[in-house]
Amino acid sequence: MAPTPTVSPVTGKPVPPHYIHSSTLHFQDTKGRSLLLRGVNLSGSAKQPNGQPSYIRENFWEDAEAGKGDFMNNPLNLDDGSAEIHLARLRAWGFNMLRYVFTWESLEHEGPGKYDYEYMDYIIEVLKRCREWGFRVFMDPHQDVWSRFTGGSGAPLWTVYACGLDPYNLTATAAAYLHCEWPNAEDPKPEQFPAMIWGTNYTRLAGQTIWTLFFSGKTYAPKCIIDGKNIQDYLQDHYIDAVGQLAKRITEKANDLYDQTIIGWDSMNEPGEGLIGHSDLSRIPDEQQLKKGPTPTPIEGMRLGMGQVQEVQVWNFGGMGPYRGGHERIDPKGKKVWLSKEDDEKRGGGKWGWTRGDQWEMGKCIWAQHGVWDPITSELIRPDYFATLPNDTSRSVDFVQDFWSIHWLAYSSRVRKHHPEAIHFIQAPVLHQPPKLPESFLKGRACSSPHFYDGLTLMTKHWNWFNADAIGVIRKKYWSIVQAVRVGEGPIRKMMQGELAVLKQDTVDILGKYPTLVGEIGIPYDMDGKKAYGFVDGGRGEGDYSSQQRAMDCSMNACDGPNCLNFTLWNYVADNVHEWGDNWNGEDLSLWSSEDMEPEVYTDESKASRSATPLIGQGQNTFTVSTASSSTLAATPPKKGRVAMTPASIEEGDITPSLILDGSRAVAAFCRPFPIATVGTPEQIDFDIYTTSFKMSVRVRANDVASEGVFTEIFVPYVHYASSLGGPTSGSKDYNTADFTSLNSSSLGLVDDVDSGTISSKKEPGDVSVRSVTPTGRLSLDIDIVLSHGYTEIQGQTLRWFYEAPKTGEAVYSIEIKRNGGALRRELGYVQQGSWLDVCPSGCVIA
């Protein structure tokens, strides 16, 4: 391995000790160690304002029309002490990386050029807390299907008007489906909103139109001029300016956050391609992966947008993916999705302050205005209009290379203006390969950040005994979907690991030798009709997250193996609830929920909350009461004699079982061992959740720096390796751990430091059994370590592995870690293999 640079490849200035290099396949610290950055997205709650989850229609339009947008204390409440608990929990789970979610709407909801600086200052304060707790962060300008007002999140309402659309008529014309207006605006039933149908808004008229205008308005909609600019420039300039304002605000008010905490900026989350590249507007493209519900072809969508009745295909989603059903008649009942001239004066330009060009005819489909079809005869005139350049039909277009990359160059330039050392996290459209980008822009400060989900599990909300290689299908690896099918958990795990290997190889083949970080990966927790919440089968299965654990473990295993990938899980939502999940479009992917915290049991009815419900099998005077509501998770004062929870105490291992277990969901799958920093290059990491066997091999070269101060660090979680977790946990209690008696350290050749909570094994390489010695009755590790080289020390949940580099050439070193006595018992509730009812029959009480 070449010596680590001591100066920045961008500015040429000496790099500070906290600097992270990104010019090799792995991130590196200034000591030359390979880093793995693993954590979560914080958070889906930032997608909407306070009091406006996606299922509530009241004030949905009215507040946005008034320019309102209260995003304060999303994703973390800084006023009630709960932010510290959430960040402490994330650190205790071993996470060291956050993808920080914010939206364009949260920055510029009041109108074009009117910025919410108060919210920007709130973001800065949250980032300061993240710094205190030791997190690295990359910033995520998040969106889904453009905007809350087109069924997702991201852009402010005025951008929909700027595109000439009437947002009030989206549902009637099937131009987009909104959670709060499903199935119709007159009689909404949001609880019936089909799973993941929100994603189909990318391929409905509103999404197809806006994304086409955003990326290629100058090419395909030259008549759409607003304030003297083409709509493409108008939208992109405002978007880039809004993100630039945030970046500038951080520079002005907390410049020291850069590089020490904020290491880079993601590109726009999951952008849509609109109609760009469509070869036939009369057909649903074969490559369109997501088809669900009534699914118009592009021309049918345009006709619906002009108020014309259409018979459209209906698609369902099953175990083998989407399949055609029947047809459905959609009647807009005279409503059009195109804003009339009169309404534009009231709700569009007349309200928000822009002026349209004379050639832009209001109330008429802009694609008809550009000769794509005739709304009088309904005839499709140019079915391949978006497949080529309008002025050169011999030139086929490529969305990513021809349009997305041009936008990225402008965006990344603005980011670097305010954050010169920023690592560009490059997120090409979902499952697309990234484009070739100029090294003059990358400058050794880049990372590919693709997203990956187990699509079958996500869409069906069920862990299936079969699956299919989605990336292989998209890349045309198979002649039939049947070839892509894998049956059984072993083949599925191998397949999924291979899929992520493809994404990692894309980075190398196209961008060069840069790291890969999976920006989103996760699983739905509301599987099988919300069985784990007790919503089906008379409550049997409540608390059983075994299916979720298997699904999550499969995804996490895909990041391990030879891939050794960085990732940020989607996601951690502090106000997740069982009924509505993450409070956005029926999604429920949060690793934690206050409603999964163990209840306290009261026999005094006067102490019961208003919403208390009887325990199964108990008398009418026994109630369960949540120890923390979703909105007021208050910090509990430390017990007398205990050290208050601080970043230092978490690092030292002063962690209660309740912090890491209570409210967590399938924690055994995502809280897993991994190498935080490695002297050399990690080649393979494998973890067996059921045996606790963790194996790691590392390639060490003669020029790798290894010394007493430069060592490999491995996260060894209490979740799997604690000598005991002290029994069932409660959100309101700090259960005392067992009174651990240390092993005879002299017989093991151990040197312990009780004051620091550190223990080291300084014997020759081989099999060493270690129970870490910690003061004040804290949790401790009880592990068996097999080393090929060197020795180890333990502090808290961190194992330090010391070894010398080979004198010449290179060598592969290995380590294996297991819990003495095997995996912790399932009845502690985190290696779930059965129901809580199997553990605790109806006659017992968990107190």
C-alpha cells in the first residue's frame, strides 16, 4: 500500500489528523488504516413538516399554499433530551456514520429564493451533537418522486406550479397517487394505500413531466420559459442554490464541522429519468421494474391529464414480480392536471412571483404544445420524441451520461465552493451504472453511493424462500427470469452478496479506484400483515421479529464477505409507530420504535395512561403503559452511583442492556461485529448470527504502518458477545448486570487495567479465552479469540488487534471471535426465533 498522502489532493494543504482519504478502494485515515463506515440514515422523519405525516390531508394543501413548513426538531428533538439517547443508542450499536436527510422543501418552502435560515441553524446544531458523539456524516438532499405534493418528498409546492401543473387534480387524473388522497380526494382511506405504490409515481404523468423538465427542459420543452430561463435552468438553479445556501451557512456558522464531521455531500436522492429515453410512448417499457395498480402508458397518462377517459392496464405484484391483471376505467370527470391561465394568476405565477414566456400556453399539455400528440384527436404523433434529440433523430440519448451527469457537474461545483474538501458521494439513478466523470472534478475525493434493497421482500413485505437476481435481470444476464431465481436461504445469501459485488465493481470499472458506500439498504418491519405487532392471528406472533432478522441478516451478509462494504441503513425514525410505521407512505423500515419498548406493568389503575390496554391473560386492573411516547422520549436521570451517559462512557463500554435492546427490532442482524479500522486491507469478513462466529482475514504488506499506536480495531457488540445481558429489559429501568467475577488473568497471560476497563492478551498467537474486566458492574465481553498473529486488547465493545507488518512482501493474517458458551439465549428477545407467547405463556407477566 502506498504511503498515505499528507496533503489534500484538492487544496494542497496539509491534512489534519481527523481527515479521511477516499482515493483508494477503502476509505483511509491519516495513519493509513482502511476504514469501514457503517451506520444509518437520519432520518425519514425529515421528509415532512411537524404534524403532517403523509396520511393526513387536513392542512396538507393549505399550509403549503401559505408557504408554511415547520421542520424543526426533525429528525431529532434537541429540546427534550431525547436526541442524546438516540445518538447514544446508535453509537452503542457500533455505528460511526450517518447519512443526514434534509429536503429542498425544508430550505425553501416560503417561495423562490426565500430560505428558512432558522431550520438551517437547527441542522447545524444537530450536526454539532453528531460530532460530540463521534459520528461522521454525509449530507443527503433527499427526495422521492419529486415532492410531497406528487406523492413523495423533496421539492416545495411552488415547483409543481412552476411546471404548469395543478396539484389539486393529480389524483383525479391519475397523474400521481397521494397517500392522504387514496383512493380519491373526496373519500380518502389512507389506511388502504397499497404497499410501495408510491414508487409508481415516477412513471405517472406528473413525475414523468417534472423530471423531464428538470433534466432536459431545454432539449424537449424549449417553449417552457419562466423568468427568462428555460424551466430546466429555473428548477436546477433554485435547487442548487438552496443546497448551496445550507453549505454556505455551515461555512459561516460552524466551519469546523467540515471534514471532522461532515465528510461529504450526496447527490440528489434517487432521481427520476422522466420520459427521457422512452422509445415508444404507447407502451410501458419492458425495463420498467415497478408496475403496480392502474398503470397508464405515457400517452394514456397525457390523455388523462387533459381530462380524457381511459381504460388502462392494472398490474399486481407477486412472488415472481409484477404481472398483469385486468383493466380499469379512469374518468377524470372533466378535471385537467394542467393549470389554467386563471388559476396560474391566482395560485401560480401570480402568487409566487414569476412570469412565463409567451409561448407557454396554460391549460394545455406541454407535450401537445411540443408536437408529441394531438389532444383534439388523441392521436400520438411522435411516439419516439424522447428517444433521440429532437433536432437530430439519428442521435439516441442516454439519460445518465447526457443529462444526469451535466446536472451533477453543476451541483458538485457548488458544493466544493463552500466545502473544498468534500467527498462527492455519487448516487446514480437506482441500479444504473454511474457515468464516466472528469477526474478534474473528482480529484481523489469521491465515493460511489448506490442504493440496494431486497426488492421482493420490500414489495411483498414477506421473507420468501426464493428470490431473484434483480441486478442480473436488469443487466440482461439471463434470457429468462427463471434463470435468475434462487431457492433456499443459502443460494439467496450468495446471490445477494454477488449483486452488491456488481455495484462495487461498477465503481472500479467506471469511476476508478474509489470506495463504495451503500447509501440505503434495509428491510420492512411490518411483514406479514404486521404480525410482529400482534395485528393478526389474535396477537400470536407479537414481538417475534425472526423473519425480519433473517431478511436483515441476509442484506447485512451481502455487505460482508469479500465485499467489505460501507453502508448506511434506511433508517432510524424516532417517532415510528406500529400503525403508520415511519409516518410516510406506509413505509416501516425503522430499526427502532418506541412501541417496541418493553412495557411496565402496573396494578394500580390510577397510574394507567388513558391509552392503556389490558395485558393478555391478565385481570382488568393490570395495564401496560409505554415508558416513552413517540413524541416525548425524555432523558432519564442517571441512577445514584452511575455515571451519566456520555460519548466517553459509551466508548468505555458503560452501556445498559435497555439502551441497546429496548425498542430495537431484529437488533441481532444489524448490530454485528465489523472492522472499524484495519492495518492493511480487509479481504473477508464473515459473521454467523446463530453461532456468533466472526472471522476476518486481512492482507498486510511490508509498507503498512503497524505499531503500538497504530492497530486494527474491531467492533465486538455486547448484543452478541456479552457475558450476560442481565435479563429482560425495560425502557424505564437500568437493570443491573450480573456481578461478574473475572477469570484468573495471570493464568491466561492477561494484563488488566480495571480503572480503564481494558484487558489485553499478550500470549503467543493461538486460542485465548477472554472475559473483559470492567468496573462498576458494567456489561462485559466473554469471548474466545483465535489469532494467527499478534495480541489483542479490549475496551468496552472495541477489540484492538496489534501485529507487526511482514518484513518483506505481504501476508494474510486472520482472527476468529466467538462467544464463550455459544449465542445468548433467545428468550432475551434479540435473537428471535419464536413468539413472545412461546417464551411467556398467557399466565406470566414480563416486568
